[in-house]
Amino acid sequence: MASKPAAPRPLPRLYLATPAIDDPQSLLGDLPALLAEADVAAVLLRLKPTDPRTLISRIKTLAPAIQDRGAALLVEGHVDLVARSGADGAHLSGLEALEEALPTLKPDRIAGVGGLTTRHDSMTAGELGADYVLFGEPDAHGH
């Protein structure tokens, strides 16, 4: 009796992180080609600080280019802007930020977390309801 061949394992999907964006137009030129080249699950949008209205405008400018390619648009921090900007969720730093954001984001939005230092922290984040934990994220200098 011949056994069934194992189902192929799905390839991992990529998670892209932008540098801190001040001018979304600079990213719009490269983004469509970049997203077409690989299977990107999500794009972490990092934004340079400014007023909330400008931040929302930056997110709304980039959202179609990301979401129309099947990737989730996650905003670094700025939980209060996620729903108003049309983003899919937020990336938070640390357990405290995650706990504060969950009532705002769940159940309709993605809540991801990084900045964790121990395995226990990552397990706690999962138990709290994080959709993902991220390790090896870039620092403020992009390293």
C-alpha cells in the first residue's frame, strides 16, 4: 500500500519594516515592485514624529499600495490612529504597551509586539492575545 506524499510545507512569508518615513511619496516609488518580488505578509510602517493629522495622511497614502498586494499594514505604535487611518493593526514595544492597546485593537485589528527580552515575555504576550511576537527588530538607527 503506497503512502500519500506529504503535503508541501508553505514557504515562510516576509515581514518588512520601513525606515522612519517622513515623505510617503519616496516609498511609493519602490513599494509596488518590492511587494511584487516576494510573498510579504505584513509591512511595519515606521513614521517620523509629527501631528496626528499628518501621520494619518502618511498612512492613508501608503495603505493601498500595501494592502492591495495582500499584505497587512501595521503601524509602529500610534494605536489611536490605526482605525482612523485604515491600517490593519499596530506593532507595539513591550508587554505593557500590548496590554494597554489590546482593548482598542481587538478583535478587529492586529496586535503585534516586539521589544521582548525573554522567552517568558513572548509566552506571556501570546497568552495576552498578541497576534505575533517579533524578535530582531531594528533599533532607532535601523540596525
